[in-house]
Amino acid sequence: MARSNSDSPVAIDLFCGAGGLSTGLQEAGFRIGMGVDLDPNAVATYAANHPTTPVYQKDVTSLRAIDIYRAAGTDDITLVAGGPSCQGFSTHGKRDKNDPRNFLFKEFVRLVRAVRPQFFVMENVRGLLDYSGGHYKEMIGKAFGAAGYRVISHVLCAADYGVPQLRHRIFFIGSRLDLPLSMPRPTHGPSDTLLFDLMPYVSVQDAIGDLPLLEGDFRRESSEYASRPASDFQRYARRYVRSKYVTLHHANGLSPQAMRIARHLTEGQGLRSVPVNRLPERFRRMRTISDGSLRRDCTTLYYRLDRNRPAYTITCYFRNVASGPFLHPLENRSLSNREAARLMSFRDSYEFRGTGLPRQIGNAVPPLLANAVGSHLLRILAGEQTHEENQALIAV
């Protein structure tokens, strides 16, 4: 599965979670020298899927450079990568500027300064980009600059790199080397605007079309795949699977209120598509603002996914259709754990352990996006960028 070996450049994964970032970096060609996270369930998942990588359940505030060197077996670290939580900036949260998790990036900077990798990659929520007029983005850039790193940043859409999900995250890439920095060039795009030999976006159907319908049995112990792989993505997802049974294909049914709403929705429709006289009273109030006009938000609440398009952002609430665009395209239910993992670009062979699977899946970095970023960094390191790539997706 992994392309990396003992001679590969070494990457360290801080705030590693369930291992999506490590998976992509490893498949790009890095050897992952260490993973660390505070969540014991995520660490159990990471250990199950990365058996040769030392992983620690540990608070990064107590982590030192010597700990990293010992775990990795070397002090020659090419990359420190990770996604420190900044939930106070998330558009799906309360956007609390005083949330202490907003400042975990300072621990990330501290360790980059101490370890002195050739590169770092830091991933975070898109809301950080414009929160407080861009103050926090500027603060992060200055902190890395003071540590001796040139920094670029850009919002990347996971769908642009083969992930069947319109997930937008800001990436900071920095280096202490005198090399040109840029972001990876997209490989995919909307089918009606394809340019520069881009492949079409991977759709929901491409991603999960071979998974069986649940037909009301949302907790069945095992299900056979509905068909042989019918798309390149399905072949990717099932590459290491030898069984005819799909795992973790469990979903939630709908509450009576959610069912009343869902019955009026076809693919690509959400709460705002339901006739007003069919809505529960509290949602009728939500439909309009003080001047009587329709609200422009709430467009993805109770949203039924469209099989012909990528999914919207998979969050850790994908089992609750009232929280976002997580209604199955054909059935009145939430997405299953396996469907959500597919939409994040985890292969079916990836084993999730412990509890809190929706949190582990929804908080991960999609492996295919991580692969694109990691492969691009290795090309920069090898001096293999083209002039066009040097001009593409430079810092914003």
C-alpha cells in the first residue's frame, strides 16, 4: 500500500487524528516518522492502519524536538505537517475568537522552529482566512516568518484533486530552503468548464454507487457490495479489499420531523425547496427575514445529495441530516460511515477503531488531497516544477 521506505524523506504528523494526512503523504512517497494526537480513539485507528509508524496519544504542548527525533529515528526531518484545531473560526461552529483551540497553531510553530524541517504544511478551516479581517491568517504568517520560513497560503478545494467532495480548507506551506513555493495544480474540475486537460469532478455516484442500499435496515451487520466497481474511484476505494462484504455501512434513520421534510426533496434539494405550507412552524419562520423576503442561507439543511455532483463538506455531523447536506440521494436516511469515508477518499480497507467514528472521519484530511500536496512538495524538493506550476496558485 505504501510507497515510502527507510530511504524516503521523513514527515511528522502533528494532530494526526485518524490518519488521513499521513495516508496521503505516505502514498506520495514520504516515510511517516511519527504521529501524535490527544484523541485515544483516533490514535487507535491510526495505529491499526499505520502499524510501522510510532503514534502517541499525547498533548502536543508537552512534545519536544528530541521526542520527535527519537520516534522518527533521525533528526533529518523533511516535513512537519498537521491541522491544529481552530474550531473557533469554523463556519460550522460558534466562531468564538477566544476559543483556546484557536491558538494551538502556536504549538505547531514552536515545534517547526525547534525541529527545523525543510518544509511544513498546516491545514485549517477556510473561515480562518477572513475571520477578523484576516487578522489570524496574518498572525500565523508572521509567526512562521519569525521562525525563518517563507510562507504561502491558499484555499484548496478537495474536489479539485479527485476527492468527491466540495471541501474547502486553507493550506499554509512554508520552507526554509531557497526554492520556489507554489500549491499543487488542480487535476479535476466541473465538467462544464474543463480546461487544461482536467478530469471531471468525481461525483457522489462515482464514489458510492457500488455500495448497497440499506432498505430501512440501518444497522445490519454485513452487506454485500451492490456491484463490481464501476468507476475509477470505486476501483481505487476497493483496491485492497478481498471480501464481497462492505464494512461500517451503518446509517441513521430520520426523525418524524425530518421524514416529513425529506419526502418533499429530490436530489439536489434542501430545506428551502420544501413548500412553505409543508414545513413545521419553526421552519416557516426560518424561511423569511424581517422584510418578508426569503432567506439566502439554510440552503444545505436537510439537503439531499445529487448523485451527479460531488458532495458538500463532510463534517463530523454527517449522521444528522438536520445539520447539513447529508441526506442520501435515494433513501430517506443519513449517510453511512462507509459512504462518508468514501466521500473523504478513504479506501474501504481503512479500519476505524473505537468510538466517535463520525468525528474521526469528518475531521480528517482527505487522503487524496494530502497525496496531491505531498507529491507536489516532493517535486519542489527535486526541482521538477514547470514554469507554469511556479506561476500557479501562488500565495494569496
